[in-house]
Amino acid sequence: DLLLDMAGGYSSSKLLLTLDTVKFFAHHHTEDHFSFLAVPANSRHRTTFHAILTRLQLSPTGEEKLGLSFQQFLEPIVNTFNQLENLSANELRNEAARRPLIGIFRDLRGIASSLHNRKTYCMLFDILQPRYLSILAKVADVWHDQIDVIVSLLRFLHEFCHNKANRVNFDQSSPNGILLFRATSDVVCAFGSRLLATPAPPNGDTEIYKRRYKNMSLCLNVLNSSLGGNYVCFGVFALYNDPALDKALDVGLKMIMTVTLEDVLAYPKLSKSYYGFVEIIFRNHIKTVLALENNVLMQLMTAVHEGLQASDSSLSSLCANSIDHFATYYFENNGKEKVEIHNLNKHLNSQPNLFPSLTATLFNLLLFGSPQNHWAVVKPMLSLMLASETSFTSYKEHLISTQTMENQQLLNDAFTKLLADVQRSLNSANRDRFTQKLTAFRVAARSFLTL
């Protein structure tokens, strides 16, 4: 960790580049020269080691001081890929391939983690695409049941797809964003299909997270980074009948449908990837969501409803955003001749209590919930009120009826102030104004409300 911090500092990195030892590291970063890289228990250190060397290599004077280019620095990894790419599925599954696969994915994860801008990211992308990225789906298929291989693969791909600092930013005429998503979709579908075909461990299995949910969570993280990276025009896939998007969404949905709500809330890493995926599909792929069978959509909405009440504010925020996307779409499109609206109305007709229950939960959290969840729950309240005014009116009347005569008048006045000057619009100005009013409403109402 000290060396990693030094490699990230301006003066300390310049000092490191003058050391012959560091030059030797950069030219010989393989198991042949550093035996610790071959020890499975040191896999995390292997990733850190390559992150350090990449930082130094890509520093302003790194190439000159170290005496090698970025492409030369990656030669050991490229050579390993060259040995693996022509192997048949049976040969690739051989134990002799296990350690090289884990090694290059660990190394690449460290390298990718140190790429912080478009130029350096594209340097790695151009080396891996198209020749080597296609190997990843093959590995995901044949090694799907081996945790050590799959974890190293998915963690690398998650890092590689993560658009931090807007580094995944290709030219307007470049197809690379689509090619990257296709490669990602192939891996997700290869692994996800195998996982879904594998019988789930029995209820109560203490190893269920390690044996199933850990890899599922990592796979969802990969999908979330790809779907939320803003480097793919997803409309292209339907336009040209490319199934990559639909297949990835289908596998993602099928995976989360196999997880019980109890397990979703029991494992923090799983819950974050689960609700992260739900939020993204509600935000960017609402048509796919509304085309689901009613029981599937209601299972999602039940999970969102429960997650909204989680003590972890990051989870409740994801769930609140999902509700906001759902209600906003309904408010802005209801009455239009669209297949999606027809589907949505069918869902609502079959579950008429959906909007009322969400409205009641949100207001109860606002008025009686913990302060840390306050900002998480306010975002969807305006869109939900506009989408179903009757739900809000019913909740208001019910809450007022539970109070003393004196408090009824106070609460009615508080609601009147809340709704004053609120427009039937979801533009930013109106949302901001209503958020401020909700905060004032919360403070005023909590001063006299009784449960």
C-alpha cells in the first residue's frame, strides 16, 4: 500500500522511476522472476503490483525512464493470451490453464484500475479488442463452476467496463462502445446461463453466498457498469436486430428472479448489485420492464418496496429512484397510444394497491422514519403524487383521521402549505421547490404528529 501511494504521488513517483529496482519490476513482472505472483493467497497483491507499475509506466516520464512502451509492458499478458486463444474448450478447461487465466485477469484488473483518462484507456482497449476480448466469454462458459477463475474474470471485466472519470469515451464514428458491450453481453450470458442451469443450493445452506450469490453479484456489477456507462447507444441494437442487449437484460432479470427477498436483504454486496440493476433497467429500459409478466414485475416492485425501507440509505436511494422512474414514465405518458402504457395499465389494474402502498410508505418514512433516509425518499414523492393523485388524497385523509381534533387542523394546514404553488410538472425547478417544501412539511408535522 505504501508503494501504491508513492506511485500516485508526483514527487515520489519521479523518485521511484530513477530506481533500477523499479525498472527491473517493469521489465520482468511475471511469475518467472517474482515467485510471490504464483501464490494464490497473494492474488490481491498481484493486482496491486500491476496497478503500481501501470501508474509509473503512464506517468509523464514513465516510458522514457523505464525504457519501454505500454505495449511492450503488456507483452507478457499478450503472450499468455496467444497461448490460450487457440485452445479448444476441453483444453482451456485443463488445470494447466487455471493459473495463467487467474493471473492475467488479476494483472489486467490492476492495469485497468490505473487508467484514468480516455487516452490511456484506449491504449489498453486497442490491444485487447478484437482479438482477445472474445476469449472472455469462452472462459466464462467452461470455467463457470470454478469460483477462483470466475471471480478474477468478472472483477477484471467490471473494472474494464467502469466508466470512471469518463475514460470510456470513443470517437463519434467509432463502434467501440457497441463492441465493448457485445463482448460484455457475451460474458454475462455465458456465465449467467450456466448459473441459471445449475440447481440452487437448498434453503438454509450457509455456503449459498460463496457458491452462488457472490458470482451472481459480480456478474450483475459487470452488467450495471455496462448499462450505466453512457458509452453505448442502446437503440442501435433493436434497429439492427442485434440481440446482445435483450439477451443481457433477460439473463440479468432471470438471475435476480431466482433470489429470495430474504436473501437480497441478508447479503449487502448482493443487495447493492441487485438494486443497482433494478434501478438501471427502470431508468433506461422501462419498455423491457413493462413487457414483463405481471407476477415478475410485481416481484420486482415488492423488492423495491422492501428495499425502500432498508436502513442502508444507499439501498433506499436506489429503490426511491426506481419508483421515481416508474411514476415519471406513467405521468408523462399516460393516455398516449403506446404498447408500453397499455402494458403498464394492465399491471396497475391487476394490482390497484401499488401506487397507494408506495405513497403511504414514502410519507410514513418521511414523517416517522430515520433522518438519514430523509433525502433518499423525497425524490419520487412528486412524481408519485402526480401519477396517482387519488393515492395521495387517500393517504392524507387517513393520516388526518388518526390525529386529535387539534392536530387535524394543524396537519391540514401543513398539507395546504405543502401543495401551495406546486405545478403539475416534473421539471427541475418544480422538483426542487417541492423538495424544499417537503423538508419544511416534515419539520412542521413532526413537531405535533402522534402515532
